[in-house]
Amino acid sequence: MAGTNRTNETLTGGPVVILVAPQLGENIGMAARAMLNCGLTELRLVSPRQAFPNERAVAAASGADLVLDGAEVFGTVEDAIADLNMVYAATARRRHFLKEIVTPARAAAEMRAAPAEGRAGVLFGPENSGLDNDHVALADRIVEAPLNPAFSSLNLSQAVLIIGWEWMKSGREDVGAEMPMGHTYPAEKELILKLFEHLEDELDARGFLVPVEKRPSMVRNIRNIFHRMALTDQEVRTLRGVISSLTRYPRQDGK
Amino acid sequence: MAGTNRTNETLTGGPVVILVAPQLGENIGMAARAMLNCGLTELRLVSPRQAFPNERAVAAASGADLVLDGAEVFGTVEDAIADLNMVYAATARRRHFLKEIVTPARAAAEMRAAPAEGRAGVLFGPENSGLDNDHVALADRIVEAPLNPAFSSLNLSQAVLIIGWEWMKSGREDVGAEMPMGHTYPAEKELILKLFEHLEDELDARGFLVPVEKRPSMVRNIRNIFHRMALTDQEVRTLRGVISSLTRYPRQDGK
């Protein structure tokens, strides 16, 4: 997200997304879009209910053609996962399996830590019912997104997005916050101090900074407000113009 | 996500979601569903293009009626944010603003840390164009999800989900992984050791564990495989049955 992170990244190494018996082309398309948003490109479909390729999928993909064009169709989950080393089953309902359940962030960290020759994949079930227990049993782990327990059923493409999002995040340090300065930079302190003097002079001239024993703290409070803004040269000039305008000229509407 | 976290949580304190000029009812509905998935309930719409309430929104919400029923419609962004203390503008394109940009996780942490009387909201722009610069300017911060720089435009409901997901996560410790044992627990070691003895006896009887100087390491390797499984009583019994079956009875198909 910072300038230096905006170079094109190689779109490899991420998990394969396997949609088992998806019902609607729209959801396949939206899943493909979510995948490419998150740098994932390898899509596999097991027995889609509608013929594939599919016009509605293309429309819903909003340009993620690269993912749809490369999508492979399989007849069984077993065939779709045959070349993978580590398979996660994405589920919303808790199953009674003795199988490790990981959060999406943990699954992403595991997949990032995998050796280069290891391939991982994530299974997603059909929209109405989720994965069959037989398909969950084929996975090494269950990946479950902790959501509102009273309303935890995600749209298929939303489930894909959460996995993709955590995959994307796992590859980057979270910068948390940044201030994009472009070609600007905070003004030299001399300019800032002149702004303060200008403002305080105008306020003194109007008897605002009284009583005198409170003047230092009042000045400090006002200066803090402006300091917090990390003003640029141009912004300092703008503010000085504002002060001048407010103090030198009468209102032109006569109020 | 663990049993103790599955109690119903109070759905309050989260940010207000403000959709500015959303074009399609479907996207409003999917956004409402994503919100409720993540425990967010307060939706505001600014000048939706289609009349609201809207049948397509209801269908796409898949049961998140609570969110749609409570949604408020406003004529301007200014009116929609008037009672909020902290406003984030969700954007995909980088703007040339001197405004702090935070990641969704950072925004969520800030919102969690806010005092109880402080209300936060997140502005999302229309599907085709995102937020106007004038609307971004009304926000305190920009929240930007670092995505594939070559394909960063998210579906509206997906953008809402990422914010909601990070909000949800920020309220919980990430347990990472857990093994749901139900009423079971790993078997007593005595049972495990008897399983090993059973297996090794059958293997010894067939001359598998040779040469004798390699026997200890071969046994260790086999025991490690079974130890890693944290077998329950029932599973130990099952495995002993498997060994017995393999060793006692001939194939019934004559091969």
C-alpha cells in the first residue's frame, strides 16, 4: 500500500481455490474477482451446477478474466486435490470431527511458511449447504472464520475473500498507518513559528489571550492544535492568508 | 470460535456503515449480510440510486433483515455523518490528500479503543467510481485495504466485509488453532502402549522389523506416526481392530 509496495507482485505461491459444486455462475465470477484482488489466480471447480465457462461468471468477475480463463473443471474433489500437499476445508458450521481447526490468519501463515514445492488448496462447499462431511474428511485441516455466531453463513465469494485477504496480509508487514506526503514535507519550524506569532499577535490585539497569567497555557493549547497537523509550507501560507483575511477586511455582506 | 466464544455477543459498539450513492439493491443486500456476519448492524444510505427499501436488497441479504429494516436513508453525506465522532473513508485509489491512511486492522483497533460515547463510521462510495474527493475530504482518515496493485477494485460488499472482518477480529484474541475434542480426550498412555506392542508383535512375527540393529529406530518412527495423532480411546480400539483384522483373517475375495 505504500509507494514501495505498489510494484507488481508475482502472483504465485498462493493456495488453489477449489469450489465444490458451486450453484451460480455469479458466485464463481465474484469469487474469481476476490481471488485476483488478493493475488490468487488458480481456481478449480468440482462439478459446477451450471455449464462452465459461463457468461454470468464473466460478468461478475469484473475483469478477473485471468482467473476464469485458467480455471479447471474436475469431476470429483479427490481429482481436484490430487496434486496438492495441504488441503484446508472452509466451513461455517462446527463439525464433529477430530480435525484441527485453524483461523484464516493461521492458515495463511502456515501456507506462507510452506516449502516452495508444496502446494496448498482450500475447499469451499456449495452456496446452500457448505461442504459435505465426506469432503471435509479429505482435508488436513478445517479453516473457520470466527463470525457473529447468530449469523455466520457467508456468501461463497465472501468466504473466498476472507481467505484471500488473510493470505495477502500474511505476505506484508502491516504498516498500520502512513501519511502520504507526495512531494511535500512538513514546513520548516521557522515558518510554523511565524504563523503562531502572526495568530497570537492578532489575538493579543483583540484582548483574546487574557487574563495574562493564563496566556501561556492558552497559547500552548492553540499551538498544539496546529502542531498536530504537520502543516506543509503551502498550508502555512494558506493559514496565514486566512488570518490576514479575517483580520484585515470587513465582511462584504454587511452582516 | 471456541465453545466459550459462541455465546451471543451484543451487536453494539461497531462502526456505522455508510453507503454513498449505491447503485444496486443487490449490493446493499450483500453489504447488509456481510455486516451482520461481522456483528455490525447500523447501515446508512446516502441517495441510493434505486428506491429503498428494495426487494433485490432483501433477497441478497439472505436473512440479514435486522440490518435492512434499521437502515436509514439520508440526502447528503454531511447529514449521514453529523452524529459521528470519527469518520473513515474507504478507498481503493490513492488520492492526493494529506490525510492519514490506515489499514483496516489499524482502523478496527482505533475504533475498539474509542470511548463508549464515541461513534465511528466508514464511508463507502458507489460501485463504479468510489467516493468523490469531496466526500473523502469529510473523513478524518482514509482506510485502504492493501490488495493486488494490478487489480485492487473490490466489489462494494467485499469492501464492507473486509472492514467488518477486521472489526470482528479486533474484539477477539486470535486462537490460531484448536482441536475440538467434544467429550473425548486422548487415550491413556497405557492403551497407546498396548497398541504399539500389538502392532510391533505382529510386525516382528512377520520379520518386518529387521535387521535387528535398526529395529529401535524403525519402532520409534512408527510410534511417532501414531503419537502425532493424539488418538482417543475409541480410535485406539478401532486401530487394534484394524490390526487384528489384517493379521487374523484371509482376504475374502481370494486375491
